Amino acid sequence: MYLTIQGVVLRVTDYNDRDALLTLLTLRHGKLTVKARGLRRKNSPLIAPCQLLAYGEFTLFEYRGLYTINEAHSIELFLPLRQELTKLSLGTYFAQVAEVLSQEDQPSPELQSLLLNCLYALSALNLPESMVKAAFELRSACLSGYTPDLFGCYVCGNQKPDFFDLSEGHLECAPCRETGSQGIRLPVTSSMLEAMRYICLCDQKRLFSFRVGKDTLEQLSALTEAYLMTQLERSFSALDFYKSL
């Protein structure tokens, strides 16, 4: 049986001396593992469409429960992104997060769209990396069921709270913290809160239309990163590498 799909390459893993396994994020089938025969050969026609972060069209055939690539064509390679190590490592981090959040045989149209939009933003829009990073982290958290409560202090309803609780995903005023609470809280400003609300609620096509100052953007990026890591209860090697650069 043949199957034609469009997908983003999230991971490339050596299979043997000649072949590799690809993890793809697809529109209709979610996360999909496929075999790329001959990919590790020097002159393989699959090299371009099967490289990490490539977006392509793949014709697959199934044999003994494993899909194998019969033909592949590149749709977008995000070439400018590959020319800067920081952007490439950040894009790889996005792919690692998408791999964790996606599931096999579970359609992932919004997650795939988010990943493609953020890779394009890194590649072509000349936006601050921290802006793209914060938008990806918070929006991906929302798509995965971790939407934070950003509509005021969860105790008193104050619209200008002081802190954001990473574990609970809600806002708090300084005097409203429950006695004995062990959750980690980070300070949140009105500008940060406005940006977070925008990222969570906006049309995805306008994800990067918010504007905040440089210092606020750095604080926002630190908060969204900490929130996503707290909810997923794990770290990511590509993020560690990105932060070391």
C-alpha cells in the first residue's frame, strides 16, 4: 500500500551503514516513523528532503508494519536558518518539543502549522530569536492541554497580579499565596502578561504581531521556557546547546 504525505523531519537516526529512520510530523497521521533506504550514501537523492527540519512530500510504501520512503521531494528547506548555528539549534529544539507533544496516528494540524510558522520566522522574518522562542513555547503548551489561566489572580481576581505559578499555570498577587504552597513563582509584569494573553488567544497566522521591549522579551522567554519545562517535566538537549552558544 502506498501513502503520500507532507511532513516535517523532526529526527534523523542512523539505522545501519546505508539507511536511516526519520521521525516525521504529518498533518493527518501525527508523528510517523519511516525508513529512508540509502539515505547515508553520498549521492542519495533523499538527502535534501530527508534532512532535519526539512518540510517535504513523501511517498511511502508499507512492508511488515514499517513505512519506507519510495520517493521524496522538498517543499521548504529553510536554508537561511541552516546558515546560523544559534537559529539551527533553536529550530532543532522546536522539533524536539514537537516530537514529545505529538502522537502516532493522531492528527496534528495545529502543531505542524505552529512548527512550520516558527521555522519560517527564524529563517525569513528577521525577528528576535527570543520572541519566536517564547511564542513557540507558550503556544505549543496551549495546543497540548497546558493552557495557563491568565485572566487575573486566581484568588482575588486582580487584573494586575505579581507572579505566575509555573506548576499550577495561574497568576497570583503577592499577598494571595496560600500558606505552605511549594510551587515556583516567577514575577510577571503587565507587558509580559499582555504578550502571554496574545500568544494564547490570537489567530496563529498573526502569532508574531505582538511587540514588547527587549528586556521584557527576555523575561518572557525565560518564563515560557520554565513553564513548558515544568509542565513536561523534562529538558531538551538542543535547548541546552542553544543556551551554551
